[in-house]
Amino acid sequence: MHKHSGTAAALAVLLFAGAMSAHADDVKVDLGSSERVTRLFAYPNNCSVICYRDWTLEQTVEHYLKQSLERDGLSGATVEVSRDSDGLSARFGGVPANYGKPLTDLLNAGDLAYTGASKLNGDGKWQYSWYFFLPLGMALENRKSVELLHFPPDYSLTQAQDYLESKTTDRWAGLLTENGVAAAQTPAYQTIIDIAPIAAPASAGSDLEGVYDYFTDYQKTMVAELTAGDGATLPMVAFGGPVRTWVNKQYGANIGVLGLDEISPAPGQKVPVLGANHPSYIWYAADPENYGGDQAKADAAGLKVMGQDISAACWQAGMGQNPAADPQQTLNACTQKWQVTDKVQTCELFYTSVRNLTPPQAEAKCATSKS
């Protein structure tokens, strides 16, 4: 009897432990007051008497948090946002126990960004067509690399409510897939930090170059936290002239296009950073109007940029898949592959993706590159 009682007791303990572990992946994250959540989640999305998406604040937050779950590959996970007298909270199911930390870190950094934006407005430098927009909906746990960019386009917020919905990110995702990253995995590589957390029209770049110093605390906090990774430092790509200049200034680095350096965003933290063209630069570089209508010169410039871009994406893919790899050797292998060994493929990719030729037309155009 005693033996069976002991067995039954042990079984009861095991069943209880199993029940506990089944619920151990429920993670509750306090998001803060409704005022805080309203500003950090860019609510309401786009309302001018009639709302483009007539969502509540809770629905808006859930929308972005579901994007994060999807981009982390947590297909069975759930999230529910609720409100009480203390503010709003998110309850996740089916996620790792520490899943709330990167979200909490993002929102705390967002407070720094909001302080900077408020001061910018107080100084009379904020423009009516700008929207405060943090990088919401990114992968929170399954991050492979970090992308440092200038600012998000306004339509990513007002129309798409998706930080990764833009011509810039779509083009770069395509280059990552050319380098062996599965299409479903590209969001894990495209964890974006914009040095100006402002959704603005595409033409706003020059105006935004004067606002960086308002966001220094936010920028440096985000770079340190996002590149820290989970036990392995994540590689970072700095896109475009203003961003490369910012990295060089803030961290004493020296990166140009396909220039490689190492920065230390936090004590003891070594992050390999590669300079790259802005993903949209190729359409400017390859515009015949910039060469007096000379198509041959425009094509030559575009081909050069394509070689640089796909080499940078190759480095990002390689370092993201293996953070312990040697950054310089990885870059050397990538430039050799795309600018020498497979330069015909690079050429064809330019003509299909930028000039919109059919594959046979592109193959004919690039036939001379084989020699």
C-alpha cells in the first residue's frame, strides 16, 4: 500500500509539474499607461475624421505584437492585449520565458526617442508631415543581423502599418534570398534601427539629416541592445551615406561602401559593421538622366552598385548564419563570388530587377560578361 501511495504521490507531483510547465510559457508584459502606449505605438494610425483603420489602441498593439510573433517563427504563439486601471499589458502564450525582455527594452528605448522628438518639436524643427514611429513588429527573439537605416517611409505606417513593408526592405529581402536565406527567414535578418525614428515622405532625407543629435540616447541604446544578440554578437549593416557617416562619428569607425570595421556599442561588446549603399540608391545611380541620357553609362553605374549590394547582402547572410565567422574573410569570399566568379549572374539580376527585362533578355545583355 505504501509503495502504491508513493507512486501515486509521485505521479501527482509529475502531473502538477507538467501542468505548471505547460503554463510557464505564458508571459505577461506591462506596457505602461494608455498615454505611453498611445505615443509609442503610433496610435491612431491614420485618422482624419474617417480612420483608414478604425482600430482600438488594444487592436493596434496586438497587430504589431502578432507581427513580431510571426517574424520570430512562433507560429503557435498567441498574444492578447488588455487594459486595466494601471494601463495596458500584453499576455503572450507559447513563447520563451524571456520573451518580454526585448519588448520591454524596445519600449524603454522608445521613451528616449519620444523625449528627443518632443524636444525637436519644442525647438520648432518638427514638420507637419512627419510621424513618430518606432521599429514595431520586428523579430524580438529570432534575430540574425541588424540593419541601420536613415528613416522609415511614411506609407509603412499610414498605409501598411508594417515596418518591413517598403520598397527598400523588399529589395534587400530579395538580395538576401539570392544569398541562400529562405524568404520566410528574411525578417530575422532585417531587424531595423532607423537613426531618425520618424516616418516621413521619401523626399525628407535632407531635412532629417539635421535631427540626429536629438535621438543620440535612443540610437546608442538600440544599437547596443539589438546587436548584443543572445550569447553571440549580431553583425550590423549601415545603409547609405548619412548612416555610414553617423556610425563613423559615433563610434570612431571608418566605413564606406563595402568598408568593414568593428565597433564597441557597450563595454566588452565587439560588433562587426559593414557599410553599404542605401537599398534604393541603385535606381538613382542607374538613372540615364544623371548621365545626359547615356544608357551605357547608366547601365555601367547600375551594374557596379548591384555588385556592391549583393556582396553586402552576401556578407550579412553569411555572418547572420554564422556569427563566429571571420568578418573580413566572409566579405572577401562574397566579393569574389558576386563580382568575379558569378558576375554574369550579378549582371542578369541587375537587368531583371532594375531594368525589368525578361530573363532571356538579361542573359543576352550579359553574355559579353562571360569573357
